[in-house]
Amino acid sequence: MMHNNNIKNNLSEAQANSTPLENSKNSLLPLSAQICFRNRHVTSDQIAKLAVETYKMKGGRGITYVDLLGKGLAVHKKQAQGMLKYHFRKETLFIVEDKRPQQYYPTAIRAEIIENKQKNTLIDPIGVAFPTRSPLSISKGPLANCMEPVIIQTMEGYILPLLPKSPLFIHNMHFKTKVSPECYSELKLPHYTRNRGKYHAEIIGNTHVDYILYSSGTVNVITTCSKNPHRLETEEDRSRLLAFFGQIRDRLIILLCDKHERLVPDIMDWQLTEADINKDIKVSDLFHFSAIRVQIRYLDNLFSICIKSMGKDTVCRLEERKHPAEKPAIEFVNDIFNPLDRFEARFSEQDSKLNEITDKLTRLVDDNSRTITESSQQISEGVADM
């Protein structure tokens, strides 16, 4: 009986010391149903960003349901798989091959992924390399053999007819200019890997620009924008290209701290030593497996045809490498936009030369006629004296 009384007393004390929580402090434990994400809560941009990061950071691997669970975008396996299938139907993701677990790749860089897959795949199933191909041939692997008729038909019936109406582009431009030789010694820059020049790199928009300075004061500027070429069609395109030239010069001014622009020459005096002119025709991603690579040299011109990835799309690129013989960059651009003016200038130059030759011939004829006349008069006078 005494033991029961002690238990009751302890319970009474515990109840007396216990204070109930206020209503505002009462909270329910979160249920899985309450934190469950639905497909609409994870945007296409989030999925695409995760897929691109995974592809670039994980050695070219696609995303799986495990990646979504690890990032907290899904609660359980079934939900993550449903989310991936949903974005696959929306064409945010695509599948290269069947795998377990299934890997999904970002559509935003589809062409680049397929191109890399083609490079990492043995064309010959037994792993024996084929002999070196001629510049005009197509890969002779099993897949390429099956596709060769389709490729040739596409080239003849689709790509070539579209070339005349396709816009013209320019990329990989090389410039040359001159600054004071003292700039070379004063600049603390790393040395260029290919020669003794000093090297500085800039990013202008989507273009990588390299500045190489030499002890003689020569500055070579190399632009790399193969995946983002500059269009050459309208006056607006010309204005943008000239503005880009100005940006290249401005970065050199900043590099040399040339606030008064006494060291860097005017852009009108910069020379263009090399440039690639191209046209792109959109084709199927399967063309990456054809390994088309054609180079044709005609006189002093080099033409090439290749299959290139342009982010989401795959294009067949036809390009010509130009060497304007150190022609002023602005003049080269003007010649592209105004070919008639170029021909008119040539015709005018030829016409002036012809006029000059005609004048010389006329003077020679007149001189000969005068000489003949004088000789005839002398002969006549001599006969008369006899």
C-alpha cells in the first residue's frame, strides 16, 4: 500500500511540473506526402542544368534517377524515374542508348554529345583500324556503309540546293597590327607556347581572343568562334562585325594602358591575315557517324566540308579559308558586303591602265608619223635639188 501511494505522489508531481505547449508551438512531423515534389515543381531549366553539369563533370555520363535523389529533386525512385520520363517527353532530355539504370542527356548540347559518342566508338567492330582514307572518302565502317547512300543523296538533293540561299558567316579571324616595341618589355605576361611572343587572352561575348605581342612591336590577334560565327548578310550584320572589331582594339588599349590611344593604331589600319568564310546547313545528328571530312585545294584557295555540332543542332559546314595578303580588315569586310563595288573598282583600274596604254600607243604612232613625214620631205627636197 505504501508503494502505491509513492507512485501516485510521483505522478502528481510530474503532472504539476509539466506545462502544455501553446497552440502556436504545436507542430506536426513532416510527412513524405507533404514534401513530395511533382514534375511541375522542377523546371526544365533545372533538369537541363543538372544534366549538362553531370555530363561535363562525370566524364560524359547522362543523369539517372540516382542524381535526382542525390540533389533532393525527388523523394523516391519511382518519382525520380517519372520525372525523367516527363522531361524526356518534353524533349528537354534525350536517350542515346538503352542502359540500366537509364541515362538521359541534355538536348541543349545534343549534337556535341553525339559527336563525342562517335569519336569514342570503334567504327570497326573487331577494333582493327582502316587504312588512311583519301580526302574525299567517307568512313568505311559498318554503320557508315549502311548510311552512305543516304548521305550522298542528302548531299546532292538537300545540302547543295540550299547553299545559294544560305547565309554567309565568318569566323577564326587573324589580325595584325603594330605598337611600340617598348610595350613588349614592360608587359608582365606569360610567353606563348608556340614562339617567343607574350600572350594574353580575352573573352568578348562568345569569342575567345588571343593577343600575342613580339619584341619587334608586332601584335597578332587570333579570334576563335567556330561555334558562334559572325553573319555576313545585312547592314546590321556589318555594323555588329565592325563593333566587334572595335571591341578587340579596345581590349588591347586597356591591356597597354593606352588611355590617350597613342600606341594602338586605328582599326582602319589593322590588317586581316586569315579568315574562314562558311555556310552551315542543318542535317541529322546521324551524320556524325559518317566521319565526313573533305578538303579541296584549288589554286590558292582551300575549301573544306565537315560535320559540326552547334549545341543542339548538327550542321554540314562548307567553308573557305581566306588569306587576304595582309589586306586592311575593314576593306576585306566591305568587299564581302559590296562585291560589285570591288569589281567596279577593278574594272576602273583596268580601264585606266588601258587608257594609259592607248595614250602611249597614240603618242608612239604620232611620233612615227611625224618622223615619216619629215623623212619624206627631206627625200623630196633632195630629189628636187638633183
